[in-house]
Amino acid sequence: MNAPVATDIDWPLATHQVLARLGFGVVGYVPDAGHKRLIELCQADARMRSVVMTTEEEGIGLAAGAWLGGAKCALLMQSSGVGNIVNALGMVHECRIPVLIVVTMRGEYGEFNPWQVPMGQATAEVLRAMGVAVQQANAAAEVPAHVDAAARLAFGGYCAAAVLISQRVIGIKSFQEQAEQ
């Protein structure tokens, strides 16, 4: 994988620290290379229950159940997974269920896979159309602050809030590297 843009911040560690400080007890995810380190940090944290999902849509039910049970839930997904949650976001909006969604972007900067481009280009607009407050992190140093602000908005305003982490932050893959894996 091509290296992400140079940075002095370990955004997965700083993001985990934000989630822990704000009392997130449940983290749902579909395995994703962009979230790999953040997922590992959440799995290792005894205060958090990490739940692997088979589809991102399951995360909406997970977040609703966590909230009804008194816990905060964050969902980690790739931009292509946003398309899987659109219908369920209607329930989040109408029932005012707070949920934090952290999205690693594909289909942007240097994408090699044409199948990732349509949803990657539409992610922010699709989320906004479904009533989700969207913040975009284009540098690693922005990620923790955006996650903090989005979490506070979601749980203070009883709504969905998403942070989109640019492909410049997570790094890009090349077709050759993908073929070798």
C-alpha cells in the first residue's frame, strides 16, 4: 500500500482515546484495512465491546440496541458500506437514535478500483440526504477532533453524525499491490 500522507499523529490511537474518554462501550465494524489499527485498539480495550458485523446495515440495529440499553455505539465502515445503511438511516432519523459513524473513504485520491468510485464520490451527499451531519477529515491531525465533535453532536442532539476520513489519510492501494495480496 502506498504510504498515507506524512503525519505526526497516530490518528487511530488518538481516535480510540476520544472514544474511550467519551464512554463508548460498543464499537461495530465490518473488517476494513483502513480501520485495522483502530479496530485492534478497540478489541484490546476491556471497556469496549467490539462487534464484527457481516454487513454495515447490522450496525444501525446494534447502535439502536446499545442506546436503548444505555451504551454509546460507534460504527466503523468503509465508504462503500454507507450504501448498505441508507434505508436503516430512516429509522435513526425518525426515532432520533444517536449514532457515530466513522468512515474510511475509497473512490477518491488515487483509487485504482473503479467499483469504489461511485459510492466514494457520493458518500457525503448520501449521508446528508438521510439527515446525517457530516464532517470530513482530510488530514490525520483532524480525525480525533472531528470524531470528538461528531460524537458530541450525535449524543447531544440525538442524531446521526459521521466523520469521513480521506483516502489521503489512510493511504491508497495500487492495482499491483492488490493483485499480490
